[in-house]
Amino acid sequence: MIASLGGSMDQAGETLPIRLKPRKRSQIFFFPFFGFFLLFSIFWMIGASQPGVTLHFNDVEVTDPYWRSLFPLWGIPFALIGLCGFAVALLKVLPNSPYYYLELTPDGLTHCSLLGKQSFAWRDLPALTLKEESDSESGPYYHVVAMDDETSAKPREMLRVSMSQYGTANNKKGALELAAWINQLRDLALQGRLDLKTKIEIPNGFARHVVPVPMAARAGPTAERTVVRTR
């Protein structure tokens, strides 16, 4: 039996656990951007350290030998930004990256990033919703989020999945589709209809980014797995 989740779906069906990996296309922009940032910083530091080069700070020429020797060090923070940005983009596109993924199992959901891992049992995960944030220069950003108590005056955000990382070409549409897909998997689990043998359909926009969980990380069909929420 294939659990139908509605919408445009991949009709082949999959079984859990699976992982949703970051889109490679969304990271392609960051490679040349941070690569240029890194190379330019290095080039600037080398140039600024050359004897005879005229250096200015606030339109005033730097002539003191001590400050001239320190001037190239201003490029180090920018070089680190370029290096770290390039490294993060690389980690996201690694095949079966252990650092960035969204894992769905019959027991719950795990969101992993370089900053940490969040795991939730389905019974502890509220329904996911779309969250839009606007930037006057870059435009809107879309996230799929779970709030721990939407009825309270200040609900706490338990989970945030960035659609610039996992989304489709249309991030708003992808966010709505991902939230609906995960919410229906959650409903199936709460009804006791989701297990290791259940065939599920995957939205077409995400099908190419879904991979089975590596066997080393897959629990046996009779093993008991507990997914707990971490704070």
C-alpha cells in the first residue's frame, strides 16, 4: 500500500527511513562568491604587505612602520569568512553528507546541520507551518517551522528548515509542499499507519533530493528506536 499524501507525487513510492539532502544548485552560487572573497582577501594582504606600496586609512597615508606591518592583518577576518563560507557550501553538497540533512523515519524527524542536530518523535512535533521573513535588499526568505505552543503569547520556535537550502525552484511553493508532506507523514505515524514497510509518495519537487538512509545508520525492522527531542 502506498500512503497517498496528495498533490503532485512521485508514484514509485519509497519506504522510510529516508533523508532529504540540500539542493546542490542552491549552493553553486556560494562557491564562486566565497571563493572570490577568499582569493581577493589573500591578494589584498599580499599586496598590502609589499614594501613601497602606499597605504591609506581614512584618507590619511599610513607611514608609521609598525602600523604598516599590521595593516595586511585586516584581511584575515575577510579571508576567514570566505574560507568558512566555501567550506560550508562544500559540506552541504557532499554525497550523503553527514553534516546537513533532514531525516524522516517511522518514529520521527531529525534535522542536522553543522551547528547541531535536532531530533523529534512524531508525538512531540507540532504541525509544521510556513514562515516568511523579508529583507529589503534580498527579498523574502521562506522557512518551514514548528512552534511549541501557537496559542501562547510568545510561542517558541522548536524547528526551522530553510527553503533556500532544501526547497525547490519556487521556495514559497516548496515550503508549503514540504510542510504538508511532513504533516501528513506525522498524521500517519500518530494513527499507527507508518512503519518500515509503508510505501510513501514523495513530492516531485523533492524526489531528486531524497536518498535512503545508509545501511550503517538504518535500524533493523524489529529494533526499537526512540527519537527524542533535544533542546
